[in-house]
Amino acid sequence: MFASASSMLFPVLFSLFAIVESNSEWEALEKSGRWKVLRAQVNNKLAANPKDGEILRWHSRVLMAFGNAEDSYKVAKESTRLAPQSADAWAQYAGLAGIMAGRANVLKKMSYASECRDAATKALELNPKNRLALEVMMNYYQQAPGVIGGDKIKAEKFRATLESIEPEAKSRRLLREANKTKDRVRIEGVLKQAMQKHPKAAWPFTSAAQFAMSKSDMRPQDTQVYAKNALENDPFSARAYGYLAQAYAAEAKWGEFDATLLRAEKTIPENLYPHYLAALWLISASKEPKRAEALLRRYLRQEPEAGTPGWAYARWQLGLAIEQQGDKNGAIKELKEASKLLPKDENIAADLKRLGG
């Protein structure tokens, strides 16, 4: 049961941003998903100050962003030793302990779960309004089995406290709940409310832009409006650039399409996710496969940003783009490379089998 808690704790590290008055620049980079830039800055500071608890806390966040949960957990734990009065450090440690609990065997699961609860409790003792700690505790009591203190009533209390401090947390929750229902009317209603309540945040507009590009009810002009609003709020939003490019492709506005991706690459050169999103739509729509191929080959030339598709998925999509151009052998070659990177992926395996590879 507690494994599901870890899957809920993981997004916390990306959706909530503890107040760090001493480093607003790093906080802004994290909020925009510019993890590669943040990693470089944190590593530089860490080299000069390896025993700084606050830098170690950021190092832990970067490690987790790039999928290194075990080292992230160890670094987070060390940061609390070096900065024992930092609520942010204890909250980070709590979140990582929860993730480790979800990945551990039965013998270690309880130990990690106790660390999660105790560290979050310590964080809230230091700062009762620490948003990350509140969400960790909410998820802990919601998902943990009763034998280690799971309690739905306590979970609800932590949720209410969190949402009173962080109104966006409530809007995000309502959107998650609406998405589970797959009720398009409900989802759109929640998105409209979120855009109205949080006009300076990028995520409601980016989510609305994505929703408006759904195959069942594609509205590219609405996507253009929403994506542009998102970029006004956050000019580094890779997703917003990607959905804007998709909307232009849907209307065959290739000049605007190319200009959008060029602007994205100039603004966030370390993150080519807009290129991937644009190629993904072209392939799904069976349009401009050569253009999609070029975008994916560009994407494959550098390390993906944290939280974006890895090279295996890019090679898979590249194979499909090549297939759409009539080159079956070339498609099989790329799909085999993708399968080497992700041998257990059922979708890649299915396309490889379909092509006879």
C-alpha cells in the first residue's frame, strides 16, 4: 500500500517550491523546469562548499529530478545533519524517504516510512507552514497502512491546511481528480477556473493548451491563445512552446511553426522538448514526416532535460516518422535501437513486431 504513497510523493518535489529566500534564482529555475542549468549552478557551488547543508538540499533535488532516487535520499539525509534547523531540508528528506519506502522490500519499507513521517514532523515543528512537509504528511496519512499510522482524517486535515496556504495546490488537485474521470466538460470547467484564479501562473494555461489539442476536440486557435498566455507568465515553459508549435502545425502555418521552435531554442537551448512535442503531433497526425524526422534527430543530439522523454522514446518516434516516409528498414533500425534502451517497453516492442523486426 505504501508504494502508492511514494508515487504521489515524487511529483511533490516538482510541483511545490519551498520558500528559499537566499536563492530565488534557483527557485525560479526549478519552477520553470530548467534542471540542467540548475544542476550546473548547484554543482559549481557544491564544489566550493561541499559541507553546506542548503546547497546539499538543492543537490538532492537535482539528483531526484534526473532519476537518481537513492543518492538523492542520501544527500537529503546529510543535508539535515549539516542544517538541522532547516525546515526545507527536513521536508526534502521526508519526501525522499517516502519515495524509498515505495521502492524498498518489505523489511526496509517500514523503516523508510517511519523516516518519512518523522522527518516531515520535524520540518513542521520548525515551520508549520512548510508546504512540502504538509503535502508529504497528507500523502503519508492517506496512503500508509494503519499499522504505521495511516489515517484518512489526518490526511484531510493536512490537505486543508496545505490548500489554505497554497491555493494553487487545490486547483491542481481538482484538475487531477477531473482528469481521472475523463469527463471533458468537467476537465474544461476546472481548467477555466484555474486560469481565472491563477492568472499569473503558467501551468493552468499550459494544461489548457494541451487539452485544446486533444484529438477528440481539437481547437488549435484556443491552444494558441492559451500557450501564448503561458509564455507571458513563464517565457521558459518548454511545454507551452511545444503546444504552440502543435497548434500552428494543425493549421499548416509552417512559418509560425518554425519561428516558434526557433524562439524556443534561443530561449531554452538546453531543453529541446518543444521539438519532441512538435514531432510527436506531426507523427500522430501523419503530417510532414520528414519535418518530424529532422526535429527528432535534433532532439537526439543533446541530453534530454530532466522530466522529458529519454532517447529511447525519441528513437521510437523517429522510427515511426521514417516508416511514414516508406522506409521500413530504416524504421526497424531505429526501433531496435529504442528497444535496446528500453527492452521491456510494450509499445516499442509492438511496433517492432508489427514491422517484422
